[in-house]
Amino acid sequence: MARVVSVKLLLVAACALVDADGRVLLAERPAGKPMAGLWEFPGGKVEEGERPEDTLIRELNEELGIVIKEACLAPLTFASHTYADFHLIMPLYVCRRWEGIVTAQEGQRLAWVRPNRLREYPMPPADEPLVSHLMTLL
């Protein structure tokens, strides 16, 4: 009989913001956080009682100072990746419309990147497979 291994499951929502020029926003993980210096799609941990869409509306406002309407969030794909101490499930949404100017609210570096240059930015292992889906879309 197979032994069942208990794994901590972490649900994180991420968003590929796409500007009018077809560039995608990446945010650098700040010093002091796990995987600091790697680039990722903005978003965050889905809190108790939240839907991924709620998380993105909250997180993108906190991190980037923008307002997103749920109707502007389109699910694209998801990542499923096992790290050393947890398993990450991360739906990736695409958003092309928001209110406000994207501004780093937490001192993180931001980059607007053409889809064919996304692979030039080192990313956490869970984010890397998402790039091909974005390149196909854009």
C-alpha cells in the first residue's frame, strides 16, 4: 500500500498585466524574501475566504497602486510546482485594462518586458512554464 505524504498546499494568484504596446509587467522579488532577485508576475497569496480574483484586485492595488475590475481579469493558465517545503498552485490571469499608473508601492523593481524577452529575466521555477503560454497569447 502506498504511503500518503502530507504536503502543504499554497494557493497564489498571479497576473500578467499587458500594456497597450503588448509588454508584460514583471516585478523583482525584494531582498529579504525567499527567491529574492528573481522576477515574477505580480500577485500574492490567496487568503482564507478569498477567491483568486479578489486576491489580485487587493494585491495589485497594494503592490502597484492600480485598480482592477474583476471583469478585466481573464484566466489564462496555471502553474503546479513542488518546492522543498510546499506545493504551489498558481492561476495566471491576463489583464489589459486598469485604472491608475503602475507604480512600485513596496520599493520593488518593475520591468515592462516584450513577450519574446521574458526568458531573459530569471524567474522562480513555478513562473518559468507560464512564459510560453504568454508568448503564444501575445
